Amino acid sequence: MVYLSGLVACVVNHGLANTVSNLGLILQTMLIYLSPFAAGFLLCGTYRNIFRRTSFPDLVRVCMALAFAVTVIMLLRIFLHADNVLFAIRLRDLILLSLLAVTTICGMRVGVKTLYDLYLRYTTSGGAYGYSERQLIDLEMADLLDRNPIEVDMDEIRAKLSGRRILVTGAAGSIGSELALQLASLRPQRLILIDQAESPLHNLRLELERLYPKTDCVYIVADICNGPRMERIFASESPEIVFHAAAYKHVPLMEENPVESVTNNVGGTRLIADLAVSYKVEKFILVSTDKAVNPTNVMGCTKRICEMYCQSLSSNRPDGCRFITTRFGNVLGSQGSVIPTFRSQIRRGGPVMVTHPDIIRYFMLIPEACALVLEAAILGKGGEIFAFDMGKPVKIVELVRRMIALSGRFDVKIEYCGLRPGEKLYEELLTEKEQVIPSSHPKIKIAKVEPSDKRRVSAQVNELLATAHTFNAIATVRSMKRMVPEYISNNSPYSALDPSPSGPQPSLEVSPTTTDIYHNKPEIQPIA
């Protein structure tokens, strides 16, 4: 294309007759001058990506390669007097050549990508993207997050975790499955993977058997709230390290199902944590969330209660279990997260539904989050809360615009649907009361907090779970608010349970179920 562009530039600038009369010399000159262009394409790496995955950075690299070649040719003309032996290529010839070349090269790439996208859009379910999930995550990392990937020293982690018996709850989830894959690469003595989701656990098994066939893995389909089953697993497997990633996580759904959120998240965590103490587990790593900080929803509050309970159990004795909490925000591509949802809406042609024009979130890749969890596991001494530095928060509407541009479907519209129940505009990783100290990893901060009183927290958790087992949603949420005073509901029916500066604490005359609250909307009556 560069060669043909040079011939066209000569015809335009020198005339057809002059070009034909000097055709032999022009062809020879253009053939020699192809070398700087080839060197430019090589240096700028324009060959690295296939056409159907062309993005804006690829087009920039083409322009840089052409600019490099033009600069080299001009230097050859000025300092080596190349015009004395070759056809006199002037600067305006090179400029026209570059314009024609960048148009044809980029046009071809965009054309191929467009045709490929159209083919996928109308012949497959992949839509305009047409990539696998992992390919999309890698692609979106570069184009959606304005920062470098987070890295950890896996050799140090391997030295600490190799040859250990490690248990992972929620192993089939987004975080749990990536944790399992990274742990399997560290050559543990035995990897015990627990999840109640049969098909995802089966898929994880197939992947681990393919990638790490020599790793001794145990796959257990079980509910973490099943006490006798969990105790039998701890007794038979004797895990040394526990990664607790099992939890209900979807904010709107848990807002409508607070009883189930409490029984699973709090009840399950209490059970696994108590077993870790009883069976002398060395370390218990709780996977928490930034939504536990000043929670505005049921899910976030349950995770904060889990943090409090685990902190209250942490021991500094050599034979005691050390409890470590890790907090991070949203992860790209996790099950049910906004990125796959937006991607699906773009594939359908829109509109893309954004809750609020000003909403922002922290994002990181699933492998990044899990690598930092492993790093925190070897750094933790017990009782700490590790908060991950995820860079600058991302404005969701800007992220959506970049995804639309990445897909090539510029006709997709964005609509605002309002904040969902329990949702807030921005998330926090630390409270004002939590003092931050640095760790040995620049991306991990340690929040030093006063340890929770074991007896008090245990009594509160027992009361909360007893209330939840009555299936009274209002009473359950009220009990949560007593336990976590900073839990202030946002855009939720439970806002009526929050203390008012001008009135008494509200209560209910009846005991509605969650379905009643959200669909029949009973009035919450304050106590007279």
C-alpha cells in the first residue's frame, strides 16, 4: 500500500507524462525507500494485532511508523544527497504518500473489522465484539482502565503457600475460581474447593485438570451453612489456610432478600470461622468488599458484620488462628457485574442503562484482585484489614462511552434509570476512624482498627441470626442497624428504620416479609 501510494503521489504531483517517462527510476526509488517504512512498521509494532481486533492505539502506531519513515527519507536526502542517484522525492510527495498510505492502511483495517463485526452481529450470538470472555477482559483492561496492571511477587507467595493444605469456599465464583487457579499454580499439597453451584464447580474442575493435572484437588458440592457437613470437611481435610470467598454479593437482590443475605453471609462466615478456630487453621482470609465501608445496603452491612466477627476471633498466639480481611471494589468481568451487562446491552443495540450520570466506581481485574489477596495472606499477622489501591475511580458513564467506541456501534444510546435500592454514588475503601499504615506492597494499605470485643460481637451475631430465622425482614434489618450504627440505607424502604434527628426510632406494627415490603409497600409506622 505504501508502494502504490508513492506511485499515485508521483502522478498527482509530477503529472502522468513525467511519471511514465521516469517510471523505471521511480519504481527503483520507491523500492529502496520501502526500507524505512518497513523499519517503522517493525519498530512501532503495527503487525502485532490482527485486523479484526483493530483499536485506536493500532491506528496511532501506523501513523507513528509513517512519520518515522518520512523523517528517515528526508535525512537521507539532506545528508546523503540521495536525490543525486534516485528520483527526487520532495517533501510534498512524502506528505501526500503518507496521507494516502494512512488512509488505505487504516481504512483496510477498519473495513475488515467492520465487516467481521457485521458478520458476527448477524450470524452469531457474540455480537459486535466476537471475542471470548478472557480476550474481552484483556482488551477492556487496556482500553477502559487508565492505569498499569498491578503486579505481585508470585515467587515469594509460592515460597509461603507451596506444600500447604488450602481450602477455598465459594470456589466456583468469579473470585474463588481465579483464586483456585492461582493457588493451583503454587503447588499446594492439597486444594479443597467448596461451592454449592454444581455446574460452575464442574467447569472449574475441567479447567484445573487441563492446566494443572498434577495438583491434588478436592471438589466438594456443599452449602457453607450446613454445619455438620462443614465440620466433617474440616475434620477430614485438616486445612492449614482458608480463603473464604463464598457470599451473596448482588446489592439490589440482597436488598430484597435481607434474611437470606444474613443467613448465608453472616451465618456461613460465622460457621467457617468458628471451625477454623476449632481445627487450628493457621490463617483465615476473608474476602470482603468496599461496600462494607459506611454501608448503605444490606449486602454491604452483612460483609461489615463478617469483618467484625472475624476480627474478634483473631489470635496472636502461635497456635491460634489469624484472621485477615481483604477489601476491594468491583472487578472487571465478574459474574453479574456491570461490564458484562453493558456489553450485552451494546450487543443488542442499546440502550445502555446507567443508574446516574455522576456515579463512579473502582475497578480492577479478577487476577489482580486475587493476586493481592494472596499477597495479603502472607503479609497478614492477624486482625488487619487490607485495602487495595485500585487507582483512580472510573466514572461509569465514561466507561460506557469507551465500551461503545470499542464495539464500533456508535448508534448505541445511553439512558439513565436512577440509583438502585441500596446503591450510592461512590464507594469507599476506608472509614474516617480507620488509621492507614503502609505495607511492603505499594498497592496494599493496612487499616488499623480497634479489635472487636469477642463476647459482644458474638452475642450480637447470635441475636441477628436468631432474628433472621424468624424470616422477619424488618426486624432483621433493624437488628443489623443496631449492630452497625453507620449503616444508613440509601434509596431503600429500610431508610425508614434509620434514626431521625427530629423523631423517635421507627418501628413496625406488623412483621412483613421482604416481598411485602417491595411489592405491597406497607407503611412503616414510628413508635408513638
